[in-house]
Amino acid sequence: MPVTLKEIARDLGVPIVTVSKVLRNHEDISRKTRDLVLKRTRELSYRPNLTARSLVTGCSSLVGLLIPDLLHPFFAEVARSFAAKLREQGLYLLICSSEGDPELESQQLEHLLSRRLDAIAVASVGADEDDLQTVANSGTPLVLLDRQVPIANAHFVGVNDLRVGQLATEHLISIGCKRIAHLRGPANAVGEKRFEGYKRAQERRHPVPPRVRYRGFRQGHREQGFRR
Amino acid sequence: MPVTLKEIARDLGVPIVTVSKVLRNHEDISRKTRDLVLKRTRELSYRPNLTARSLVTGCSSLVGLLIPDLLHPFFAEVARSFAAKLREQGLYLLICSSEGDPELESQQLEHLLSRRLDAIAVASVGADEDDLQTVANSGTPLVLLDRQVPIANAHFVGVNDLRVGQLATEHLISIGCKRIAHLRGPANAVGEKRFEGYKRAQERRHPVPPRVRYRGFRQGHREQGFRR
DNA sequence: CTGAAAGCGCTTACAG
DNA sequence: CTGAAAGCGCTTACAG
């Protein structure tokens, strides 16, 4: 149903490749041919078939993003700014939510791999490390967001949680707080690092105060996987 | 880099089409060949190239969703449940956010069209009606979410706002409220309909009480476009 | 049940 | 500057 290069080429009596070149702003086309082609593509409101283009170029202009929950403001914010940055490069986001379900997460990663995406980003998930390694091995660039996992060949973008804990504690010290407690969430790397920062700041005080530490969530908490 | 049907076929000395059939559970393949193929695809952890499949079948298994803002809980909720329903059918969501920018919105729709999606859903946007009509004309099924616009050939899923206004008002009446006001948002169809419902419920009372109506947002409010 | 042929819509070399 | 050829990885008919 949609218009193809072939039809435009036939209409104009030129080879397909010429039309293709015009549309990708190739230099080596005469001004006359160029104008003719552009006119016709406009008349028919031609839209290149990105699927076909992907197949031959090997680039889908699509980046996968796997997050545990779209409704969680943190991940929604990540998705939003990620999409905005990618858009500047002509890339689009294929967002998958795992709903916190490890089984689903594996499936989604398999699916993303089948789509031959330009890259796959995985945000802070209780993702199976083998699954992540599979992605990294597939040749599709893998970016880990927020939660660092030891995967060969993966990139990482996240928060310096140690620094965060330290800054927060130093702030409290600077405004005159004396007895400072560390109230934390589940037992994951995020909490560990922030606690490290808390300790570091506390240990610089004279005399060093006792550590006070509370845990907000049980370790086995259902939502542990995607609470920061 | 990734494994292809061709390689598997070559390894096994069978034609490509046989491998393809096995993977799609075609009946007319001998048990022996079938097992051989499955074994080899597993060994190589073959993943079908969905781009290639899309090109030939004409189905991308991808549905576009255009929303004004991912961070708005209403649209995040829409995206989430939509994705969940689609997943049951083996469909995936390509989410685009227009950031409330009409220009960007046009571009995104053009892009979605180029991807030859199986369907495009547009949620409650100040979308240009011409753009929407373009989508509808393209042959890609169009679904309007939440906000109804008179587009030929478009489907619509949304809230019965008149009924909502009526139900809310009737509830207040039933618990004994006497003087009931209608406090509303911007001057769009949603508010109008709810006000209709409010009126309808009020007019059934004896004696009919006076209407009391407040507007929460100025008509020209920046966010009018995507506040319900 | 097996297999050779054609084609999806495009792009990448490479020859004139 | 123009154009014929090959191919991306797969599936759909259709002949044996």
C-alpha cells in the first residue's frame, strides 16, 4: 500500500538507486534529476521504509530500554531524558517494562536482541547476570543504568552513591547536627555505598561518633528489586 | 555477526526454507530433520532477525504510542497497561513523547509512519488534526486514546466523562449533600462532558438546585494541552 | 515431506 | 554524473 522507491523510479523513468541517492542527499546527482525526484516524492508523500533500510544498513536507529516499572517516577524520568538525548541523534527508544518479574525480564531481553537494536540499556533491575552477559556477548552494545553489575563489555552510567552519602552527612555536620543516623533501604549496592559515604564523613569528626544505622525494608521485600 | 538461517542450513546441509519452517512450527517437516535443526539453533543460540521477518511479512509486532509526557502519571499508567495487554498478543510498544511540543509531535508521527508499525495510538494530545488524518490515511490503524477527535477511520478508547460527572454527583446526592458545586479544569471536552453529567444529575432533583461552577485553570494555561 | 525460485524495499559497492 | 548487479535475512507460494 505505501509508496516505494520502485514506483517513484518507474514514474520518472530513472533507476531506483538514483531515487535512493537523492533522498539521502548524495552529491553525485544532477540538479535536474534531483528536483524531479523530490517533486515526485512530495506529491506521493513518500516515506522511506525504515525496516528495509535497517535490514541493509544493520542500524535500526532504535535503542532498547528495559526498566522495572514505567510508573516509578525515577524510571519515568530516566526514560524521558534518555529519549530526549537520543532524539537529538535521530535515535528512538523501545521501552520494555519487566514489571519486576525476572521471567518476563529474560523474555524481553531475548526479544530486544532479536530486533537487532543499536544498543540496549538496562536500568536498575534484578536482572539475571547471565542474561545480561548474553546481551553483552551478542554484539549489541549494553549500557547498565543506575545499578552496576560485573559484566564484561558493558558500559555503566549511574550515581556516585558513596559521594551522595558523604555529601548528605557532611551537610548535616555543617549545619550543626551532632548525632546522625543512617536510615536506609534494602541491602543492595546503592545502600551499601551510601552507608560507606556516611561512615567516611563521620570518621572525619573528632571525636568519631558511634554509627547509628536503621534499615527501612526487609531484605526479602517484594519491591526490593526496584526500590532505590 | 549474529547467526543466520543460512549458516544453520549450511551446517546441516538442508535448504534455508526447511530451517525457517521448523522455527515457525510448520507441520510438514520430518521429526528427524526437525530435531536436528532445533539442536543446532540451540547450540548457536540462534535468534531470528525480526527486522528481516517484518520486511517480508509486513508485520512489525510493534505498536506506536504517542503521549505528551512520560512523567505524567496518567500517561505512564496508560502506557503500562497498554504494554501489558499488547504483550499478551506478542506485540511491543514503541513509545514516543512529544513533550507537549506540536512540532515534535508531527515529526514523531512521521517517524512512526516510516517504521511501518502494526498500529499507532495517540493519547490525548493537542495533535494537529491534519497529522492525525495523515496517519489514518496511511493505512496504519489509528487509535485515539482519551481525547476524541473527528478523524475518518480512527478508533477511539476513552472515558465516558458525562457518566463520570453524573456518577460523582449522584454519589454526593445519595450521601445527603445539598449544595453541590462543580470544580473543573481547563475548557476542553473532558471538562465539558463532566459538567454535562453534573447538570444531568442535578436536574433530576426536586427542587432543581442552582448550578455552581468553578474553573481551576485559566483557559490559556500552559499545561492545558495535557491536563485532564 | 523436500526444495528451488522469487521477492519484501532498500543500500552498497563498482563499472561505465 | 548514471546505472546494472548483488545482497541484507527472511518468508511465501508452488513444483516435485
